Amino acid sequence: MAIKIISDCINCGACEPECPNTAIYEGGASWTFAGGTTLKGTIDFGDGTTIDANAPQPALASDIYYIVPEKCTECVGFHEESQCAAVCPVDACVPDPDYVETKEELMDKKNWLHG
Ligand code: SF4
Ligand code: SF4
């Protein structure tokens, strides 16, 4: 299950550097698949859609930090617990029920991001 940041976020920025997948971005900032991963060139999702790994993607939040679900592995493959949740002073990093994934799926995602 991906982690998401809720509106309690106070924009302290503590979580951003802790993410092993660079899945956390400041509100309003664009994100990329390539940032903090080994993904490069054209990514083929196998469903007819492709995307340039370096192409800036629209921010998912404008006023608080946000997590890109496609890049969050719940820290599986790197740490025993979610690092963002561990450092957040206001417990604003919580499981996102819209992105339920098994440990195996999270490990596959980690291997895809850092293949
Ligand atoms: S749970 Fe881990 S991988 Fe997901 S956003 Fe937080 S620090 Fe990044
Ligand atoms: S650590 Fe918590 S409060 Fe600080 S930016 Fe991240 S989500 Fe927001």
C-alpha cells in the first residue's frame, strides 16, 4: 500500500530526503519517474501507454508535500518501516487505501524503479 500525505502536513520538509525512491515532492513542484531511480528513456507500461522517464509530471498537491503512488514502495526493499511516516512530526504520512499492494508487489515495484 502506498503512503499518502494528509492535510495535517506542516511543510517541514523532513520526509523528502528520507525517501529511497524520491517519491516525495514539495507542493507545486513537478515530479519525474527518473528522479532518484534508474528509470530512463521511454517507459512502456504495457497497456498502450508510454511516458518519458524524464518528462516533468504535474504536481499532485499545490500547498503541501505529496507522494507519487507509482514511486512509493512503502520503503520495501530498503527499510523495515516507512521512513516518511517515521520522521513526520505530525503523523501526516498514512497508508493510502486507494493503493493497496502486497509486499511482493511492492518489491516488484522497487525492482522496477531500481532495475
Ligand atoms: S513510504 Fe518510503 S517509499 Fe513511500 S513515500 Fe514514504 S519514504 Fe518514500
Ligand atoms: S515530514 Fe510530515 S509535516 Fe513534514 S513535509 Fe513531510 S508530511 Fe509534511
